[in-house]
Amino acid sequence: MISDRLKKTILNELKLENFEFDENTTADQVPGWDSLSHLNVILAVEKEFNIRFKPYELLKLKNIGELQNLIDDKLK
Amino acid sequence: MQFNSFIFFIFFIIVLVSYYNISSNKRNIVLLISNYIFYSYFDYRFSILLLSLTTITYFLGNFISKNNTYELKRKFLITGVFINILILGIFKYLNFFSESFVSLVNLFGFYLDPVTISTIQPLGISFYIFQSLTWLFDNYYEKIDKEYNIIEFLTFSSFFPTVIAGPIERAHRLMPQIKNDRDFNKENIKAGFYLIVYGLFRKVLIGDTIGRMINHIFAEPEYFTSFEILAAILLYAIQIYNDFAGYSSIARGAAKMLGFDIMLNFKQPYFADSVTDFWRRWHISFSTWLRDYIFYPLQLKFRYYGRWGNLLAIILTFLLCGIWHGASWNFVLWGLLHGIYLSIPVLTGQGSSFINNKINNSSTLRILSIIKTFILVLIAWILFRIENWSTLMTLVNQLVLFSSGEFVARFIKIILSYYFVSFLLDYLEIKFQTDNILLKLTPAVAFGISLIVSIIVLSYLITSDKAPFIYARF
């Protein structure tokens, strides 16, 4: 399940009114989430949750569900 | 053997017949043998290099996937990438770097002889090494969830439809298809055949016929007027697109007939409304390779430097993009120029260009953006096409003379005709939402067109010299 906090952070960064996410949603399915804005989304998520990702952890991710799991693991 | 040769068609028919007349569990063996026959046709010694390098890469990829510690995975990845890049460096770049270094040293008054080796570059080396590297990366990033035996990997890394000039497939996409059974399917044969016909049309009837007209203009530009040189540059953009998109369609078609889905490599690139958009549509298998395995890791590494980090990642990625195409400074500059184009929206903020602020009508804005993008790409193609700096200087000198000559009307007709046909094909691809447009026509029409195109292509192949695929030399 994708938390409202993560959803809001991504939507704000991409300046989207609304977009329905589920665990299997991938970045290329989200309007505006391209290779250049990817960096800003990651920085916004790090800032919002006050965490730091390793590049290897991020490059392994297949979808937003895995990003949520990674955030949850970091916050434990 | 080249795709646009008789020997390939005979080879391919024999492969298809033997492939589908053998039990499905032996098809990978037939395919692997076919791959090596195809590749050895150029030079059997290159096959030894391909086999040795990919065997080492297979085992290193397995070590990566079977180790649970991050540090060990990383060590095996670095070893694998190092070995592959070292081999690529020796065969493709050693002479270039050695001569460039010596020229630099000689500038400071020293005298050195460059260390060079006398060898021909193994065909498709940049393509098959980049394809094999995805096995290492995909294992490292845990994108491969099954075990694969060495036969499956060697079949993947030498896959004959793509080994010479791509599309560069990913291990996590193509290896599962190699593992699965592939039964004879009439629809696959039909779809593949139509893609091959379509690719041959683009390559032989558009790309090659343009090549015959413009090659001598680029060879001796001093004998041509400004208008003729401009015409050659404009036609080159259509030639390189149709040559490479044609090749990719033939590769996808041949793979489809064998039961494989190879990724789309072109998506109407000259309809792009920004250079960023162009790279989403041009040589997609390579641009996404660079994005996933080079740009993203660099971008994440430099992320705390803000937009300058993004900029550095873009420039480094596009320098690599340029030099991947050839060991020559013109390709480095071509890559750098595209890197600069892509850096501008990052520096200025996207959507804030002069055109965007002045034009409100979205259709007009899109058309102007497409023209602007095309001009930028066209300027970069000049760097891509030149063979040496003196040619570039002559081209520029001739262009600024603003001379027109007596063939203006004829060249305008030629340019308009080729642009019309190339853009019509792109329009039909958009309309039918596929690059296999023959498949969308009624069977009788599609068969009729295929027959006519095949006869014309065959007569061209009989009566004229076969032009090699431009990208096959990379």
C-alpha cells in the first residue's frame, strides 16, 4: 500500500493534481516523471522522510511499491 | 553476411526450416550454431573473441547473482565491466587514444611515436559488448529472477538478428524469451516477414538511393554549390534514419519469425518536439541503455550538487554516447553537442524557452518546436557525417558562399520527395500505432505491396552495389 505521504510528495514534486498509484506503478507510467525530474522526486522523498538512499538501493527498485518498502525499512 | 544480401536470405530460410523442424528443447542449440555461422561469415577469428569474452561474462554474472554480499557483488561487476571495456578499448579505441595522446604531447615540443596495433575492428563489438554488459548489470540490480545455463546466455549474447547493429536487448527481457519454448506460429512468420519487407524498403529504396546521390558531395564538397551541400545535409538526415530504422525493422522481423519480441528502436524521431524527446525516439535501445546503466547511477551519485550534478551526469553520458559510435573526435563532439542541447532545459527550467512564451496556440507551438528540434539535430548530423576536419571546413566554406547552381529545382524535387515518403511512413506508424504498418492493411493489399517491394528490392540488389548499413561499422 502506498502511503498518502509518499503519494503527496511525488504529486507535489511533479506538479500533478491527482494520479492513482498502486504498488505496481512504475515511474514511466506517471506523467512528467522522466529521467530529468527523477532526481527531483528522489530528493523530495529524501527530504520529506528525512532519510538518505544509496544509489544501489534506488537502482534496484522496480516500482513505487518497492520504493515504499525501502522507505518503510529506513524508518524502522 | 549483411541483411541486404542474397546469402543472408538463403541462410535465414535454412535456419527457419531447421529451427522449426527440431524438437523445441533443441531450438536454442540450433539458434546458437546459427548465430556463430552468421558471425563467422565475416571472420571466424572474431567468433573466438565473441565466444571467449561472453563465456567469461556469463560466469561473472552468475557470481554476482549467487553472492549475497553487496561488496562481493560489486567486485564481480567491476571485474566484468573492466574486462569487457578493456577488450573494447583495445580493438576500437587504442589507436585513437594513443594517437590523440601523442598529438597532445607533441604540441608541447616533445616527440613520441604512437603505440598502435594493426587490426580490423571486430564487427558489432560495441553492440554485443553492451548487450552482454546488461547480464552483469541486471544480475547486480537483481532484475534476473531465474537461473540460466551457458547455452541460453551464449545464444543471447550472439543472437544473430541483433549481434551486428542491435537493437541492444536487455538480459532481463530477452533471456526469459530464450528460456521459454517457441512453437511455430503462422502469425509470427507473417508479422516478421512484413517487418523485413518494411525494413528493406526503408534501407534499400530510401537510405541507399539517397546515399548514392550524396556520398560524392560529402567526399568532394569543394566541387559543389552551397545549395547542393545544404541538400546533401538535409538528405543525410533522412538517409541515416531510414538506413538504421530499416536495419532495426529487419532485425526485429527476423527475430519475430524465430518467435522473439525485440524492443522497438525508433519511434518517429523527427516528430520530436525537443532534443530530450528526440532521444526518447531515436535508437531507443541504446538511449535507454545509457539512461539506465550510466545516466541514472551518475545522476544519483551527483544528486546533492543540484542542477549542476544533473548537468555533469548529462554531459558525461553524452560524451560516452558520442565515443561509443566511433573512435574519432567528430563523434565525441557530436555527443557533446547533444549533451549541451539537453543541458539547456536543465539550466533554464523546462518550458521557459522564447518560443513557448510567445506562442499560445498549441498546434503552432508543437510544429515550431518540431522544426526547431529538427534543425538542432541536423546541425549535429554534420559532425556525425564528416570524415575529417578539412571536410568540415570545406563544407562550411562552400555553404557561406550562398551559391545555388543550375540544379536547384531538381534538388528541391528530390528533397521534397524523400521527405514526403519518409514522413508518410512515420505518419502511418503513428496512425496505426505500430511500426508494422503492413500488418494493419487488408491481407491482399499488404501481400501486393510486399510483392512489389520485394521485386524492386531484389532488382536493386542484383543490379547495384550493396551499401553496408551505416551503424554496422560501430
